Amino acid sequence: MLELILANLKTRPFRTLISVVGVALGVVLIVLFTGLARGMSNDMARRAANWKAEIVFTRPGAMTLDSSNASVSTDYTQRLLKIEGVESATPDYVYITSDSKGRFGTLRLDGIDWESFSKMNDMSLVSGRAPVADDEIILDERQMRDDKHELGDEIPLFGNKPYKIVGVFSPPSGSRIKMSIAAMQNALENPKKCTFILVKIKDGAKVEEVAKKIDEALPGNKISLTQDLVIDAQERLPALNTFLKVLVGLGAFVSIIFVLLSMYTTITERRKEIGILKSLGASTSFIISTIEGEAFLIGILGIILGFIVSFIASYSITNLFELQFEFSRGWILTAITVAIGGSLFGALYPAWKASAIDPVEVMVNE
């Protein structure tokens, strides 16, 4: 049977190639775009929690990946420093707004005390100085490079208010654009407030024990461990999950349609051949197995081509645009399942039509 399947595919190489490309397109849709979505969302999550601090002190509902509010009093900073096991604490005011130029259509700004924040998180200024005035900001190296900014350039924030770039920092942590916390509070008219306070514990202290002491000393607040914050960011972005499900459905649809049309056309052209096989004693199951075998092999070739294209494309895009890709075993298995399943399902109707061909009618008419 394998020899017959291969012979049938070789007889119509162009149609076989079109079918393989169709299946490969479905694989690319799933593997490439889910890898991009996963890589970008997890990169955002890692930057959002790229802290040396072990504990995040905030209020319930104050901090998410797509929105924030400033409901924490900065007075908590001094109170946290008095708790046994706490080495340092620094507030962070996060402001997230819609922005068509930003990743995921949003722009995140951080209002921080640079001296304490940088010391806690092992950050440094690559050039320039820390922001001091209310109209000064610093950017990380990638933001400077992507937007082709230079020290002294101005960026419109909070509407059209110009902010001057006075420094460049590294490594990235949280927002790529930072200003002093006082500047953020003044801009949003929310003095002595922040979104959360980062807490670093002393060497030798146990994180869980310090977190428990903080909760007992300052009840009613939310105590989170930074090690728990870097989870799969897709779980925090419901719209992203919906987008990925649509991609999977589209990939399956493309695979099914390409194989169905190819196989149906092929069956129409091979009526005489199938009639001869049936007259020689080929059973219905043999005919169906042969057609499904061709579809299965097309699915395998489509998977191989799809993976090659996806990995080459991801490598090229990463180097050209510095976008992050993160392929997962789960989505790769999903792509394989969709490609094989779509190919077999797409060939099911043509296979059934082929098995129903009357050999006598074929021999008489053709």
C-alpha cells in the first residue's frame, strides 16, 4: 500500500506540493504566532518582575500586567524597614495607559526613587544621570535603540507634556521608561502614593517567615513573593488566550480546506484508476485507507516544512526586530495534532466518495 500511496503522490507533484504548503501554512500560523505571543508576553512578565527583591507589598487588585492603581501609601516604606528580616524597601508607582506605539498597545511608566531602586536591583546608568526634575525621564538601552533617541531628546507623555531624556539604564526591569516617583505623583496629582513597595530581605532570613511577619504587622494588605509572579503570562491575559485559540482554529481550517480540495480533485481525476482497483478486488476499506494514507503523508511533509519555515522566520525576525520568541512543547504538539488531524479529516469525504465509485459504471463510461 505504501508504494501505491507514494506513486499516487508522485504522479501529481504540483498538487501534492500545494497540499503540503497548505498544511505547512496551518503549522506556521500556530507555531510562529503562538511562539511570538508567548515570547512577548513572558518577556513582559519577566521585565515586570526582574527584581532582586523577594517580596512585593501592595493592596489587593493594585497590580496586574495590564492595569494598575496607586492605593499604597509610601509611608509603609519606613514601617516595613522596622520589621525583623527586612533589609531594604523601595516604592514603585506604575502607570499604564493605551498607546498604539507600545507593545500590546499599552505604555507602562515607572515612578521610582532611583537611588534605592537601582541599588536593590543591581541596576546602573549607562550614560547620563538619574531623573530629578518633574519633566525628566530615563530609558533602558533597548528603548533608546528602538526609538533612535539620544540624550536630551524629548518624549510626550501624559498627553502632550514633553519629558526630557537625561539618562540610560541597564539592565531592563519593569518599565523601559522611568521617572522619579515625585514626578509621577505630581503628574497624576496623587501625592504620597505608589502601586507597590519592593522588599528585600536580609541574608539568611527566610522569605516565607518575613512575609508572615509583614502580614502580621501590617494586616489587610497583599504580600506576594516575586518568585510567584513570573508565571506563564498568558494566564494573566485572557484576550491573548482567545487570540491563540483563534489561531489554532484557523490553522486547522486551512489544513482541512487545502487537503479536502486537493483530494477531491484528485479523486475526480482518478475515477478510472479506482474503478480498476475495485474490479480487481480492492475493498472499500483499502480504498479509504489509501486515500487517508496519502493525506497522512501530506500532513507529515506539511509539518516538516512548517517547522522549517517557522524556525527560520523566528530567527530572522529576532535578529532584525529583536522580538522575543518562546516556543512551547504544548503548542508544537498542538500544531502536529492539528496538521495530522486536519489532513485526515479533510480527506475523509473524498475517501468516502472514492470508495463509493461503481467499477462497472466507470469501465462503461470511461
